[in-house]
Amino acid sequence: MTFEVLLSSDAERDIEDLYRFIALNDSPDKAEHLLSAIEKACLGLAEMPERGNFPKELERLGIMEFRELHHKPYRVIYRIRGRQVVVYGVLDGRRDMQTLLQQRLLR
């Protein structure tokens, strides 16, 4: 069974910001490489979206509808909705994830 993978506007903005930050502070080549790897991970969700684990910050709150993939230090946060996988964020796991996830997903 194949799922359709969609990016929310927040996830698109996260990816654009990440690319811009790495390209300016490291190199455009490294930014391209990282974004290609994240894109590949996101597209891989079309085949096996259940493989991601539940974000521990949300699991503590009893929220089990979101999942995540890791591309250290980044975390791809998504939810399976029928035959679609919606990516809600590509977030730096070194940040205060509890607050960030609550602000982003529970608004």
C-alpha cells in the first residue's frame, strides 16, 4: 500500500530555513546533501509510514497520533491520515522539543 506524502506549510518553511542556514554558515553543497537526505526520508514514508516512533514529548502527554523519523540532529514529525502522510515539521532535536511540539502541533 502506497501513501501520499504531503508537507505542511510549516514543514516547507522549516526546510527552507534549514537550507538557508546551512548554506550561509557552512556550504551550499552540505545544505543540498542534507536536504536530499531529508527528502529521501520523507518520500520513504510513502511505503512504510508506521516505521517511525512516537515523539516521547507527546507520548508523555498521551498523544499518540504523531510519529517521527530521525536524521540527527533533525526530527521529521508527521501524522498518518488515511492514505496520506502529512509532515508537520523538520525540527532541530537540540531545541526545547517539548515546548516546540506543543506550540506547533497542539494549537
